[in-house]
Amino acid sequence: KAGVTQTPRYLIKTRGQQVTLSCSPISGHRSVSWYQQTPGQGLQFLFEYFSETQRNKGNFPGRFSGRQFSNSRSEMNVSTLELGDSALYLCASSAGQGHSLDTQYFGPGTRLTVL
Amino acid sequence: SQKIEQNSEALNIQEGKTATLTCNYTNYSPAYLQWYRQDPGRGPVFLLLIRENEKEKRKERLKVTFDTTLKQSLFHITASQPADSATYLCALDIGDSNYQLIWGAGTKLIIKP
């Protein structure tokens, strides 16, 4: 089975711009979660989509949004980029059983740099 | 406030010895705790899950303990090898009706030959 793929792998943007990141989950997985990872902060949960619906949301401003398509692929959008948005953005897929026994499978991440 | 703590300093261990990593948490009553490994430039990879009613879980050279009284999990790698060098993350559920994992910042483990 192919793993979780994320595109692009690297991205450089300037403040004020917007960006869209893409994630293709493992075939058959219906849940996609997005995380932001910065040095010393750990993974911060952004949101989770299941069957095209946002099921959970973390404590991020409305500039961060996402969506999921019928084939379970997901996109994450960040508008009006700020310097502090520079981070590694990770996507994880799971079967989506909706409890903590659900193992998450991560993609390699998209490294976003905001100048 | 709710917090998960992992040793932020890198842990240097001699090859062949046992490496022990710590995950402490406050203000949670997690039902499960998970450990992941992350290599540079890659996403985390799931290693082990331990439930609150399990004291210990093993997988090959890996062992995890979970002490809900101390609010602590220990992650052990026995007979450590240079290939075990990576950052290890702990994650736990926040114990409410929403499925959401809270993550530690990770501990970098360096195994020296």
C-alpha cells in the first residue's frame, strides 16, 4: 500500500500571501488530520476531516482552513501568511474509527517558510 | 494548564545500553498513550500504544510503562543501536468525547557506537 503523500514538500512564501497544501491518505483511510510542527513546540493539532466533514478542530485562527474531497484527499489553506506560520505541516491518515486506538500514519510533511 | 513534558535535551547513550525516555503529563486523565519515532525530514511513525489499565507493553526491544498515579510514561530501548537514533514523541488523548491527541515536543536520542 502506498503511504501518505504530501505536496509540495517545500514552499517559500512571503507575508500576506496564501498557501494551499495537499495530502493524499492511504487508500481506504477516511480520516485525515493536519498538524503544525515547530521546534520545541511539538505537534499542534489543526483539524481532522472524516468523510468530507470537519470532525475536530484545534485552537488555530480562522486563517487556517481545510477541506476533504470525496476520495478522502485533503487540502489545507493558510491565508494572510505571517512569519510565525513557518513550520513543518504534517498530514496523518487513519481508518477514522474515532477513538485513540486509531493509529495515525503520517506523511513526510510540507516545510513552509514565510519570509 | 494542560501540559505534556518530554526532556528537551538530547539523550546520549552508548550502543548496547538501555535508553530510557520520559513523558510526564499534568491535568489529563488519558485512556491511552502512544509513542512515535520521527527521523529528520520525515513524519512520525507509530511504535506502541499503552492503555491506562496496562502497566507495561513490549514490542521486540521496546518497552513502555504507564503510571497513571505518577502521570508518567517511560519508553525503554534495550540493546540500543545507532539506528535507533531519532526523536521520540509521546502523545495522549485528552480524555474527552472528541478524538484528539496531545503531543509532547519529543526527545532526541543519540546512540553512539
